[in-house]
Amino acid sequence: MAHLPSRSSRFELVDGPLQPKPEGSTGGGGPSRGSWRGSSTIVVLVGAAVLVLLAAMLLPHGARDPSTPLPTPSPMITSPTPPSASCDLRQEGCRVVTAARWRDRTAMVLRERLDPEDTYFTGYSYSVNPRYTTGQRLDALGLQVYRLEGGGTEVFVQIAKTRADAVRCGAITHQRCVGQRFMDGNRFSMTTTSGVEEGIEVQHSPAGTYVITLVAHNTTGGRALELNNGDLIAVAQDPRLQPPPS
């Protein structure tokens, strides 16, 4: 608890009986002995009350009764919204910084969903390639996550604002994609391959808006990460995967 500020004034209690009045003094102009006693009693009571108040403020409070329930905090309402740039995207410097922030956030989602124990992926990268970005206003962005040493599986993600800006499904692994609609109404395009040895790809457009493309394939002979189309479908439905800032 914060210390109380020091004060210049102090309360002084009257100690002992009041001195008797001199012989021959009259009570016409001054207070009587009874009135002085009444005043001293009031001072004592006021001083005692102040001391009790100060003690209550300075002494630590007792522990909370375990049987007393804690107040329930108000629930936090979160609704993913597309990120927006805080600078002018017509400037190259703004695009560079905004794209870097987007990649940091997106790489975190991929690693959290596909490597929840954080034992496989150790880095991420991107290249200046139409596969990753097109246009002057960040119409599409992408990145790869991989294992720096001893890994074999690489996962690529691209999020494009329109289908025209998105990489074609199957173009990276050179596999054929087919469309499939699920019971919840979501539609996906995906390769018919079964694992990362051949390469798997999933493409999804949430509510027909932006396009998410996910690819997992082995690029070296290192230890592979076991993934299938279902794993990529689950990632594609993560609401935190958002298109580049506008």
C-alpha cells in the first residue's frame, strides 16, 4: 500500500489534570473548570478517532476469506478485422515495413497451428517473387516456414486480395487440384495427393473474399513433418489469417 504523505501538523493529547485557577479569580469573563474539562475530553476523543483512522489505513488488511468468490471479469470481445496500414502504402518504405509486420504475424499463426510444441520449425523466409507479392499496394503477400537444419518439409502460405492475385492451386507442386464443398458450406480446392512427399496444396476463399493458398512439401531429404490436407484445411480456416493491409 502506498505511504501516506507526511503532514506538518500533529495532534497533541492533554496529559494529566488541568492546573487550578489562581485564588480570587472570577468566572465572569473566562470559561469555567467544567468547560475546560469538556474541551479537553473532546480533544482526546477527536485525537483518538484520528489515530484509529490512521491505523486502519496503514495496517495491512487481512487475507481474503477463501469462501468469498472473486468477482467475475467481463468477457473480452474479439473479432478479427483486416489489418490496416498506419502509413502511406504508395511509399516503398511503408510497404516494406507493413509487409514485414504481416509476415511476422502470419508466420506465428502457421507455426502455432502446424507445430504447436515448437519442435520443428525454426525460421521463415520470403523472396521477391510474383508467388509472394504483386502490385504496388500489397495485393498479395506470402512466406515460407521451414526447419533451418535437418528438416525436409517446407510450408508456404500466400494470402491474396483477389483470385487474380493468387497463385494457381497446384502450380507449386505440379499436382492437379479438385474442388470440394463441405457440409458447413465452405469450399476448398485441394490436390489429390496424400502427403508431403508428393506435396499437398489447399486453397480457400473465406466468404468469397480474399484467397488463402497453403502448400506443404518436402524440399530436402531431412526429417519430414507429417501433414495432410486436413491439417492445411484447419489452418486455412483460422480467422487470424488476414489479407495484406490496404
